[in-house]
Amino acid sequence: MRSTDSTPGGTPHRGPRWREVTVCVVVSLLVGGAVAVTGFLSDSRPVTVGAHSGRVQPTTDGWATLNLGGLLPAVRVDAGLPLSLGMRLDLIDTEVASLEEVVRSDAVIASAPEGEIGMIRNRLVTMAWVHAARGGGIAVLTGLLLAVAWRRGGPAALARVRTATAGFVRHPTQGLRAGPLAVAVATGVALVGVALPALTRVEPDPPTWRSLTAIFPEAAAVPQLEDVEVADGAEVRGAASLIQGAIDTYRQSVEFYDGLADHVPRIADELRQPAEDEVVALLVSDRHDNVGMDATVAAVAREGGASVLIDAGDDTSSGASWETFSIDSLAEAADDMEVVAVPGNHDQGDTVGTRMEERGFTVLQGRPTQVAGIRFLGDADPRSSGYTPERVAGQETISEQADRLADVACEDGDVTTMVVHDPNSGLEAAERGCVDLVLSGHLHRQVGPTAVTAPDGSVATTYTNGTTGGAAFSIALGSKLRRPAQMTLVTYADQRPVGLQPVDITTGGTFEVQEWREIPPEVSISAPSEPRERL
């Protein structure tokens, strides 16, 4: 006898039938999983890597493959992902005109790839979540349809389906009716349609892969290149000199910048350690695409106890879309830190500021903003510059920006730190006594800390950080520093700045840690300099 449950009024109703529920769940998961996996493996997304635009697509071969176009051979390394997952990155176009320049810049970026790896990883994770959500929606819809069909048809309908299925298996040509046949055909067509993109994708003939060190023995001197494989063919022979130059540039970059980062623990005892109630921020500026320095930035922040990164601008050389790799690299270096930033005059356009926000930076936009308990104020440089020293005026001048920011700071009354790119943008606020500290960059050399006395007798401090990227004008990307580099530790107590400690690095890779000085200073620790000087 079939068991039933009864309501309090005595009306029987069917209870849950776990076999049917299990069937619904299993079928739903299979359909949703097929949709998610097929969609993910068939999808591709646009990316910008270094100076290149391209597309990234998941694969199931376990390799991370980089196709560099027809003039250079493809390269691959073990992706190190579970379930033999990999990815293929096809580079399509570049904004750099010279092939030699492309190869050199790519080699330098490859020596500090964390930013690009993080960007591609995030893109693939986003793709996976999108298709997982799509598959989940299809699974839920499938389950609902099966449940509705079951409720409407009941056990008798299920029994008829089982009987018809068994009869079809025993005698496929007997007892076929138009309705069930149409449903079966429609279901088959739907499943084929879901899998069609993956089934019809045409893969090129696989190339012959050889170890990079087997073709270029000099690469064996760089441990990071041991597992790299190259598609052997005409491209390798035709671009041998370019590839050799890239290997040399890569090796020099790795040796120099890895050496800097590895050396930081040796200067740890020269860095003032914060007290329990203090907060330390690390100030960087004028990186100009030199992602090689970012590992050193992270190391100095770690050894100096910094939990906040202050970026005073000019992270790029022209603000071009392909230069977002510089922001991605800095974001990876500051992964466990809060970041406060203002774009500089070389970060022209909206690309840099937008990328900063996408990577979680707090981009100052002319309003007081509190980060880590510290009240900041700042704004992007209103001017625009490219690879040359010339600057194009923006919607306001530096003097107008200085007046506007000073008005905001004085009205707010609680701003302790102003972050601007050009030091002149914060001078008015300091002279009025409306901020404690003005931090800037732009000049590519240290100026200050300098005490500024306001009419009410209060003292503010202005400080200009040197170029963290070791940039000559707007160019810093290279296998070594073009000029001395600098970053500065800023100490806060009770949310107010109390000290500065610059860390300098010579072009030869030698660290020179300056003494920690209290602020506001009684005497500038650098030679007096006209603050309104222009680069």
C-alpha cells in the first residue's frame, strides 16, 4: 500500500519521494555543469598585456601558452593548475612601433610579471564565475521544470516513462509515437547546441616544442627560464637575435631588481620600527612603468612595518591603455596594504585613474577621505604630458588647483595629509596652516622636509619624494635604474604625521637609508630649494 501523509484536517497528500528528488537534482547538476564547463572552455576575453592587446582563453592541456604573433615563436610553461587546466594568450596588436622596442619592454615586464599574472588570473576567475552562475541558473531552471512535470504527471507518468524507456531499449523501432519522439529529438538538439562551440572549435596543428635552454644555452643561467618551452620553427631561426637580446635583457632585469628586493632585509635594522600605536605609510612617486622596482617597494614596506601605500602619481609615461600593467603590478605588490593615490601629469586621460579604482586603490578626487584613520585630501594633476617634458594645460592651472584644495582643507579642518603630484598644488594649504603634511612627487628628486609657518603660528611640513622608478624624464622601464630611486616611510601617531625616513637606491644598486626625522622639522634635511621649481 502506498504511504501517504495527512494534513491536520485529514486530507492526504503525497510526501517527499527521495528517489524522484535525487533524479531531479542529478539531472539538473549534469545539465548545469555541462553548460558551465562548455561555456567556460569556449569563452575568450580581451586583455592588455604590456604593450599588446590580445585575448585569453581557457584550455585543458595544462599549459600556459603565449602566442606572440607571426614574427616571434610561441612560448609555454606549466600552468600549475588543477584538472589539467591551462590558458592560451594570443597577442594581437601593439601600440609600440619598433619590434626591437617591443621585445625589450616585454623582457623587462616579464622579469616582474606578478601584475600581469594577477590580471590574467582575475580575468579567468571572472570568466569561471560568470559561467558557473549561468550553469547554476540553468540547473535551477531544469530542476523546476522537472519538478513541475513530476507534480503534474505524478507517479503514473514516471512509471509510463520508465516503461516506455525500457521498451525502447528492447525494441527501438516499435511503439514510437510522435510526441515522445519530438521531445527526445528536441532534447538531443539542445544538448548538442550547448556543446557545439567546443565540438566545432578547430585547433591548429600542434607545434614541436623544445626547451628554451636547448635552443639558447645562455638561458640556462637564469633559473626562471628552465621550464620555458618554445615552439620550434622558422620564427625561432628568423628572430634569433631578437630572442637572444630579450634573454639578455630579461637576465639583467632579474639579476638587478631581484638583487634589490633580496637586499632589503639586510637594511631592516636601519629602518625605524613603528610603536604599537603608530601607523606607517610608504610613499612612492614617479614609477613611470618601472615594475621591476615593485618587489623592492613591497619589501621595504614589509621591513618598515608599513600598512598603507601612498602613490603620488606618474605611474606611467603617457597614460596609454597598454600601460595598465604598471598599475596591476603595483596592486600586486601592495596586495595586503591600503593604497591612497593621485594620478600625475603623465597619467593623462581616464585610463590610469579607472584602473586604480578597479584594483581597489582609494583615488583622491578633491574631497577629504579617511583611510586607516588618516584624513587625506588630494587630486590628480590637471595637466597632461607624454614622453616629452612638454605639458598640456588642463581645465585648471596648478595655482587654481592649489587654491581650491586649500579652501577644502581649511573648511574641513581635520585634514592631516595632502597628497598631490606637483608640490605647488599643496603649498597654499600648508601656508594657510590647514594641513599638517603635504606629500608630492614630480621633481624626480627629494625636496624637504621643509617647515612652513602659517600666519596663526602653526607649522606644516612639505615633502617631495624622488622618483621611485629611477626615471629620467618620463622613461624608467629598463633593465636597471636610469637615475637614483627613492621611497619614503611616513610615520603617523594618533592619525597625525610625526616623522619621515627616506630610503634611497643608487643606480649601482646600493641602498642609502636616511635617518628618521621628526616633523615638523626644525631644519630641512636637504639643501633649501625653491618649492615652485618646475621639472
